[in-house]
Amino acid sequence: MDIDKIEKGFRMVMEGLGLDLNSPHLKDSPQRTAEAWQQELCSGLREPPPVIQPYPIEEGFKPGLIALQHIPVKSLCAHHFLPFMGHAVVAFLPDQSYCGLSNLSKVVDHFARRPQLQEHLTHDIARFMETTLAPKGVGVMIRASHACMEMRGVNHPGLMTTTTFLGVFENDATLRAEFMSLADDGGGN
């Protein structure tokens, strides 16, 4: 990432809006904004994905569905670069291994920290879990409100829900229903 270009870009936006860059409240805003975008809002573009430490499943143990609910999602819509925020539910049915639950939260946060569409974020999280843990299946649901809809356009609040189902979740209606029950009961919204 080129922080100097980011800073220049925000300076140009502020100038284009006719803001007084000599104002004590605005004079350092291009630099502060560039740092926030580089270090936090888009950190998923520069940092590698989290390393997930898989733990082997002990012989004779057959774990069921593992799910983490209420995972905060804070991202940027690629269409207007305005935030969308909500919660995710990530679940997987282990095959040979599983992982610590905090890993699921780290994965969501990593992939959320970049401009994108919510549909792609949901899919990217599921694919990463599938590739990293090789579970029997993965289910991901995100529910989020979008500032691009609430602050412009129709100017209405709304909650967008996206899902991705991989592996056994694709064809097992009972497993999908169990996931949806967890998601509807504790999706955080």
C-alpha cells in the first residue's frame, strides 16, 4: 500500500468538497485518514491471512456442528467505499481436525478489512475455512446494514443477509436447517 498516495487522494477529496484544509480540525485529516485506511480499515489487503492451528480429532470422538455466532463484521462496500457492519455466524462440520473458536473470529476480521461486496466476503470466509481445515462442510452467514443504502440512494435502513454453504451443507437439508436455526437464534442482530 502506498500511504502517500492515500493521503494525497483524501486531500484531493477534501479540496474537491471545498473544505478549508487550514482549519485546525482538518489540517491533519488527510494524514490521519490515510493512516486509518492503511493500518485498520484495509489491513486485510496488506496482512497475510491468520494462521489456523488445526487440532486432530481424537480416535472415537465424533464432533457435531461447531459454530461461532455474533462475530463482528466491519467492512467497506466496494461500490461507494462506505461502511457496512453487522455480525457473522461461521460453522463447520469437522472431518479430521478442528480449531480454536477465536480463529473463526480472526478469519472474519481479516477478510472483512478491505473494500468488497458482502456476498464476496461471505464466500471468501467459507472458502478459506474449507481450504484451511478441510472439514466435511462449512456454513457462513453475514447480516449487515449498509451505509451506502442508509445514507444515500433510498436513505432507508435495511439488513442484508448473505450465506455460503460448502461441502455437506450444500446437499444436507437437516444440517443446513440446524445452521439456520443457530444463525436465526444468535446471529447478533
